[in-house]
Amino acid sequence: MPRYAITEKAGRFVAGHRNIGVGMVLELTEKQAEHELRLGSLVALDTSIVITEPIAQMQPEMAQKGEQSQPIDVAVEAARKTRRGKP
């Protein structure tokens, strides 16, 4: 099942589960998470953008330095940037 992280916008309950804190990971079906994703209470963790074309074609100066391309997981980065707790 897809995994989702709770954001700071979430209330006391998220998709029928008690909200223990920002960053808590839930395994939900797409149907269960649909409404909470629209509200911004959840962020999908299993979606990622993978760079498929070689670095040499995109940025020749990076390819010369020997750097490799790596998948970018946008959802995880967004979840990390959210606040961990309330002041």
C-alpha cells in the first residue's frame, strides 16, 4: 500500500487514524488518502521523479566532473521541510 506522511495542517484525526504528530507515516489505500491529500493533511511518500536522461545531455559540465544522477523524491523532501512540532 502507498505510504503517506502527516503534515502540520492535519487535525486530531487523519483518514480515521489518531494524529500522533507531524511526519507520522500511514499506509493507506489511494481511496482512503484522497480527501486528506486534497486538504493538505497528508503528503504522498511513494511518488518520486526519476531522471532518465543521462547527465551528459542535460548538463555537460556536471558529467565532466563525474557526478551521477540520482532519483529525486519530491514528497519526502516536502515532508522534511514541514515543522516537526508546534511551539
